[in-house]
Amino acid sequence: LVQLRTGHAPLRKHLYDIQRVDSPICEACNIEPETVLHFLVDCRKRDGHRLPLTLALGRAARSVPVLLSSPDALPPLFQYINQTQRFRSVFGDL
């Protein structure tokens, strides 16, 4: 959670900035840099994973500040993150 809040999560944009990957582009959609905003809200390839988050939070699911700070958002947020398996190699199951 802290890494997402600070933008230092192991997403491709951050990894590119610290020279750990060759490209910042999201590997799921291959369209945009994989930033926190892109991963949590914008990536169309993750819409299916995002559905329970959207059902639980409604329009608030499109707000990064709400997702990263509201206590009510944390359980569905971590469910979404776990379903994407995006951080599994780093953190295991969340």
C-alpha cells in the first residue's frame, strides 16, 4: 500500500525509471506506461479483474486517492491486486 501511495511499487514505469526494465509500457495492454493510475484505474485489459472493485465502490473505484486511503476500499483493492497476480512474484498472494 505504501509503495502504491508513493509511486514506488514494482510497476513498469517505476522499474523503468530506476533502470530495471527496458520499457515502461504495461505488459497487459501494451499501450500506456504502467503507472499506479494505469494499473488501478485505466488499463482496459484488467477491467475483468476490476469488476468486483467497481461493484463494491461504485464511482469511487476510479479515484486513486479513495482507493489508497479509504478503509472501506482496502479489502476490494487488495482483492483486485491479488486477482491480477501483478505482484505475485514479489509479494506472493496478498
